[in-house]
Amino acid sequence: MQDGFRVEKTKSLEDELLLDIIEKITEGIGCKFSTKAQKLLSKIKNEDFNPIYTKLNIEDISDKFADIQIIESNLREKRVITCTYDNENHSPYTTTIQPLKIVNFEGFWYLLALRKDTLKKYYLKNISNPKMIEETFTTDAKFESLLDNSISVWFQKDVEPSEVKLFVDASSAKFFKRRPLPTQKMDSLHSDGSMEFSISITHEMEILPLVK
């Protein structure tokens, strides 16, 4: 812990509820991550009882903990790394990349990285032997905005967004009201409960699985 900081038990009911939610979310990430999170949260929670229950379908990446630590460290320092990647279609190969972000889409973990100025999405569990290279890089300020507006891992970096208009009936509309998609803009809401809205995408696979 940094000098000048200390962990204290929370006294706020709002903070306690927030910690309960965080605790349940971390349970779905994997055994090793969950155990470490439980130890940390126990230092600031007032009691063990948790009124929250979650059912999150997030893949367990506990077995990649050591590799993730190396990737995360170099990602923070903006250092180039080499690693072995197995894309399951052919033999594993060694590649040199600029790590940008560890992300989770629909329960699966990926490493977003630049390779020869092209944005790549590497399935995290297929990465092994990450090693630092004494070389740094800079990132594009637009990258965070690109992530914020993405719908799925299919998003593209150098593609001009296109607008898609969707019509959903009343039985489906409630789900898009509860959890709007990134860039979702309401066009019209009809008296029967159906609605029309538009979203921006950079790849058709951002929306096709949802439509299906």
C-alpha cells in the first residue's frame, strides 16, 4: 500500500452495498481472482453477510494469472512485448505486439493490441510466454472512445461507423430500455410499446448476432 494511505472499515450503508455487489461480481471471474478479492474486501467490509446474488457467465482465467500480471505491467508502462499465440487454426506462433487493454466482451477475455499499426484482438487464454522488450510506444487518444462505443469484440479501429436502424416489438423493446446499447439513439416509441432506434457500428457482426 502507498505511504500515507490505509484501509478502514466502511461506515456507509451505500458503500457497504457497493462492496457487496463488487464481491459477487468478482466471484464470477475465477477462483484465484475471487480469493484475492475476498481478502481485500474483508479488510473494508463490516460483516460477512451479503444480501446480493449474481449469476455472471464470465470465463475463469485464474490459470493465466502470472501471464496477465506481466501483460498488465507492460501495458501500464506502454512497453512492447513478445508472446506466443495459438489461434487454434494453425500452429502456435511468436508475435510482437503493443498491448493496449485487457477487455471482457460477453464473458470472454481478450487482449487488445497493435501489431504493425493494426488493431488485433487476442483471445487471452491462447496467449503464453509474454516477455518485455526494451521498447515503448504511444497510444491514440481516440482509443478509449472507440472502446466506449463498441458493442462487441468485432468492432474495427479504422472503419468509418455506419448507422443501423432497428425496429423491435413491445416484448423486446423493454430489454433495450433497461440496458441501451452503446450509441443507441431513440427514433420513435409507438403506442403499442414497440420502438425504433438507431446505433452506430463498424462491423456487421456487432449487430447480426443480436438480431438473430
